[in-house]
Amino acid sequence: MVTSQNVQSKLPADERRAVTVEAVIALAGSQNPSDITTAAIAKHMNLTQGALFRHFPSKDSIWQSVMEWVADRLLARIDSAAEGTSSPLSAMQAMFMSHIDFVVEHPGVPRMMFGQLQSTEETAAKKMAQTLIQRYSERIRARIEEGKAIGEITSEVDTQAAATLFVGTIQGLVMQSMLSGDLLRMRADAPGVFAIYQRGMRNVQ
């Protein structure tokens, strides 16, 4: 008899790790990430904890892999969205909306991000979350500087503050949707919110 556990045990190591990461993200979509135990992950995957730890030396290593997955997927998503846009502000709008779509598709991600960034422990997963924010902000700052250079964005804009506001605006939309229990609210609110952000940036001649 072939069971799901038998199938899982035959997966290559890299694929097993990827499946584990996806399991954690799925669990985080329906419960507090801090409450997710290795036992819960193993149960979700129909594995024993021993089988789980054959591919991850510790729970911290699982969370590190999860945050690496988030960073890789989110940055690739916004980079792809910005390709082929007609201007820096158009690129920023595409990045903004693609980030919103990413969160709607993976509702556990912001819960995990908030949890890691609020942690008092300097874990590898927390450092990865911090690095993600830094790399994300670098992309936004580059677009703002590009917009200034071509005259689309007013030179009076504080680049660092504007990049911080970009990220913070998305976080605010995420928080509001979590409080309301309606993730799709983000998609409805995002265009109007970005329009306000954009009006504060645009060079009006």
C-alpha cells in the first residue's frame, strides 16, 4: 500500500525542503506563526518529526528557509512587475500592486514577517526578514532617483522617506485587511491609496 508518507519519503531532499516551506506558509495563513510547532508541520505533511528533521537540523533552520523563500519570491515578483513599464512611477505602481497580489495569494507571509521583525532574538530568520526589507527599499529608492533624474518625480522628495512610506503604506493596507478579516479589501483599496502616494511624488509643472 502506498501512503502519502511513503510518497513524501521518496521526494528528493530539495523538493522535500520546498514542500516543508510551503506547508509552513499554508499553516501561517490560518494560525499565529508563533504557535506553529514542528509537530504541527509534520502532521500537516503526514510525516514524523524525525523525518522532518532529516532535512532541517532545527526549527530555526525551517524558519530561515521560509524567510528565504519569501524574499526570493517577493523580490522576483516585484522585479518582474516593473519590467517593461513606461516610467519610474509606473514601475512603482506595478510593484505596489504585485506586492498586494502576493500577500493575497500568501496570507501567512505578512504574519510571519511581522512575527520575525518583532522577535527579540537575533535569529537567522529575523536577519533574513531585515535583509528583505533593505533589498526591497533599495529597489524603491532606485526608482525614485530615476524619476527625479527624468523630471517625473519632484526633486524636493526625500528619497529615503518616500521609500519608507512606500513600504509602510503596503504594511498599513495589510494590517487593515487583517483586522477586517477581508484580504481582498487590499486589492480594492490599493489603487486609490497608491494614487494619493503618487500625487505627493509627481513633479507638477
